[in-house]
Amino acid sequence: MMVSVSTKTQTELQAEAQTQALPSPQLLTPVVAESSGEHWKWRARPRVLVTDVIHPAGRAMVRDLAASGFEVIGSDSRPVGTSLRSRYLDDYRAYSPITSPTFTEDFLRLVAEVKPDVVMPLSTKIVQLLCENGMPQAVVPPAEAFHVAFDKMRTQAECRLLGIPAPRIFELDEARDFVARGETVVVKPGTDVGGARGVFYVDKPAALEEAIAVCRSQHGEPLIQEFIPGGADSMLTAVVLFDRDTRLIAHFTTRKMRQTPHTGGNTAASVSTDDRKLVDQMMPFFEKWRWRGPAEVELKLDPRDGQAKVIEVNPRFPGYLRFPIGCGLKLPTLAVLETLGRPLPAGIGYKLDARYFEPALYLRSAAGELRHSKNKLGVIRRLFAELTGGRPRLFLDVTDPGPRIAHYFS
């Protein structure tokens, strides 16, 4: 099943996107300066600079944009040889690691040298840099909107102000009293660090103090949040893409099947859905802050009241970007076309009930459940149902092995 199905095939939509991606007057590029003035020529293909191209999301973005006919310049903090670069790239540039004191200067210099028509960042740090430097060709939200999402305390406060369901937030003394009664709280970084890093689930006073100390030393001031009961299948996500006037271009929703660690974290397996209530629920947040570009909302369905509560808003494309692309929703292409001011293809939609797997994480999750479960036959049956249900099933892309190898050894 596919939501908002176009009568055109995916191949026809790709061809249409390529046709629509013809240069506009804004894409004129100076070639030489003579006494008669500057001479101009059309740039044959709009140039897109993509960051973090060794990461799985970056690899998926590169393939999508190349298939749509754009000139794709890849960049990453890891210098790699030609043989390990994506075969879909037109060029590759390395920048300093984001922890380097020269990172900001180096990355902005790289952008000036490449002269991209569109910049597509993936990591939170680079999104922040581009927001704060007011780069109009970058697919990022306004700076203030970014900071409201980046600061999880502000995110939660905004949700409560707008009437959007969200977990309770504890002051430290409240959390201590709560845990002393045997209740569970979640201690997490107060800002977006990605990858479920620094998240602790604690139900003992000593564990609470230790989690706070570790979080402070590694990620800054923590956020202490109410724990919402439920397994992986209660975790929901909504990916949204907005144009420069905060009009919704596309959405993509999922329900997790597996995550690692099992208490909450990276997606090991999930299924595509079309839960428009999640999108509608979040629209007041994005409209208030005049959002532009992508965002990913993570929510958890609370069995106590049936509400989907906002865990966090990530101001960037998700790490599982190849999932919506694999379902036919070309989010990177749509973002670039919007930034260039081009018409968008009609019939934007995606396949429903598709299954997405991250093989390494899935194996880790399955092995952990088998190791600790007393009903191993029941676990095996559930694993079989997960692996065989749904169409299509997205595992690995083996057509571009170079960057995968580079990612593995980095």
C-alpha cells in the first residue's frame, strides 16, 4: 500500500525532477571577467554540497540526489581514498573534525571554495553552524527555531505551552523524591547529541546521582524526564519537510519494532505508517517558529492515557534517511528543488507497511532478547514474523560498498 499515490511511476517522477531542475537565473556562475564586464554561463547541473557522506544517511542522500541529476559534492571529517568514496559523487572534500578548534573556519572556507547552489547538512553541529551564519542556500531552520529544538528543556516547555502532550520534567529535588519511592526517571543530555548517547533509565537514588554526574561531565547539564512505560512498538517518529514559508512539503511516519538498547535508543527495525495525527499534533510548534527544512520528531505512546508524547525534536534529517527514500519518498531531492525555487513533482507519497532493518543493530537486539528470555521459541517466532512481514524489506544497499567500508573502519 502507498499513501498519496501518484499515477506516475517513480522513474517518471525522477525524470520530471531532472527536467524541473534546469538552471534558473539565480544559478548563473561567473566564468571570466573581461573589460566588457563579467561573462556568465548556465551551470549545467545545480551543485549540491552534502556533509557526513560516510554516514549511512549521507550515503542515502548522495544516491538520491545523484539519481535526480544534481552535481553532488560530498564532504566529511574523515579523509578517504578515491576507492572508498561513493561512486555517485562528482567530488569529495574533507573538513576538520567538529571537535577541532579550526572546524568552523575550515568548513566555511570549504563552502566558499565549492560554491554550492544548495548545502545539505546532516549532523547537528553543522546544521547549527549554517543556521547561525545565515547561509540562504543551506537547508536548515531559522537560528532561533533551531535552538528551541536543540535545547530539549525549551522543546518540552514549548510543547506544554502549545498544548502538545509531552512527558513531565523534574527538578533535581523532585526527581530524588520520585526515585526514592521506587519510580523510574530518564536522565539525558539537555541538548541534541544524537545516537541515544548519554541516556540513563534509573530507579535508585545512587544511580540517579551517578547518571547526572556522568551526563554533566560528558554532555553538559542534563534533563530529567518522566519515564513513559512501553516497549519499542510504542515508539513513534514523524519526519517532516517544510518550505521557506513553513508549508508542509512532505511527511513520513514510522513505528519502531526494535531498538537498541531495548529501553530506548537507535532504531534496529521499524515499519512505515501514515499517522497524520502525529504530524497535525506537531504543526503548532513548527508554525510558531516558522520552520524551514527537515525535522524529526520522536514520540512515545503512553498506555496510561493513550497520548503520543513528544520525547524530542531533532532539527535535521534522521539517521535512517534511507528508509523514506527506499519507500519512494525522495526527501533530499524535494528539499533541493524547494531551495532552488523549482516546482515540486505531483503525487508525493510513499509505501506503507515497509520494513526497515539496520542489520548490526537488529542482530544485537535479537541476540540480547534470546539470551535473556525464558521463552526462546516465542522470540524466534517473533523474529521470523518481523523479518518476513511487510513489503518491501530494506536491509543493506550493496551497490556502493566504498563508503560503507570507510564508515566501518573509521
